[in-house]
Amino acid sequence: MNRTFGLGVGLSAVSLAGYVVGMLVTYPGRAFAITALMVGITLVAIGGAGGDAT
């Protein structure tokens, strides 16, 4: 598995869990869960691309 893809999947999962918890409990910094989710999805897209771009 590509390291970037794995990092993206992990970050997406953690940030999605943080978003769900943030909807139930108010905690400081919960808005960063959305930012982390966007970064995670980007890493999944970059890491999952694979192959040549030629």
C-alpha cells in the first residue's frame, strides 16, 4: 500500500470520527475536523493515482 494513500485513509477516518463527536459534544478546535477531512481526501486521491502521468 502506498504510504500517502494509507495516511490519507487514516486521516480521513480520524477526522470523520472527530466531526461526528463534534456534532454531539462541543469541544475547542472541532472545526479543524472538516479541514483534516479535506486534506485526507486529497491525500487519498494523490496516493491512489499510481502509475505514470506520461
